[in-house]
Amino acid sequence: MDQASGASGRVVRAFLIADIRDYTAFTAEHGDLAASRLVACFATIVGEAVEAWSGRLVELRGDEALCVFDDPAAALWTSVELQDAFADEMATERTQRRSMQ
């Protein structure tokens, strides 16, 4: 029996839904081009983190991602990694924008 199966033989799955907080406000403030770059960055970060934790990216729709994992702990750790990686990316982006002004 694999680790995702319970005693009854049922399979346990964990779903992770992630999105970019305040994406609509970001788009309004910075424009469509900046928003499309942000979404592309988000997609890359999600894809890498989900793969690293043996999950599967089910759907990517704009600033939202739906992922599934056989291990609930992997879903949790992926969410932590996503938050950290995206926060780092946003800080880098802000620094670059300031230096261009």
C-alpha cells in the first residue's frame, strides 16, 4: 500500500489553489504588460515548486493555479515555497523598478 492510501484502500489527495493577491490592483497600477510578465513569473514559480514536491499542476488560469498532491505535507510545503519565492521575486521587481526611475 502506498503512502497516499488509507487502511480502507481509498487514496488521499491534497489540492492547492494559489493566486496572486491584489492582481487586479497591480494590473490597474502597472498596466497589462507588467501584469503579463507577473503572470509568466508566477507560472514558472508554480511549475517549479509543484514539480519539486512531486505534485501535478492541473490548471493554470491567469493568476490562479490548481495543483494536486498525493501527500498533504507536500502541498503544504509547496504553498510555503510559493509564498517565499514569489515574495522574493516581487521584492526584486520593486528594486529594479525603483532603479529605473
